[in-house]
Amino acid sequence: MQHSMPVKGDRGRTMEHDHYDIVVNYIIANQKKFYRLAYTYVRNENDALDIVQNAIYSALEHYGSIREISYIKTWFYRVL
């Protein structure tokens, strides 16, 4: 069985770790937008917060599935 080695980016960090940081920063910067979008669908504050919380959890759990980090917006809105 072959194991792939993590690809190292600048400063010895793996690209996977860099992608995680990008996802976290994107979520933090856009959390209010995510809530507003969820609220427009459900018209209930608690349900909208649950939707956003679940989307963030799922995004952080599956951030490795992003094929191209430049498509993070599209990727996250699919999760949401």
C-alpha cells in the first residue's frame, strides 16, 4: 500500500495545513453572510444558526476535499 507524503509549502508547513487555515479564515470573514443566507431560507434564527454551525463543522471536517482552494466560495456554499 502506498502512502503519499504531504506536500510541503513555505515555512515547512504542509499544503493541507495551509488549506485548513484558508478555510478557517474564510469562515470567520464570512460568517454573517452565511447566517443571512440561511435565515432567508428558514426564517428562523435558531434554525439558521444550526444550519451555519452544521455547515462549518462539515467544512472543517472535509476541507481536504477542496480540489482547488481558489474555489473555496463555491465549495463552501455547496456545503451550506
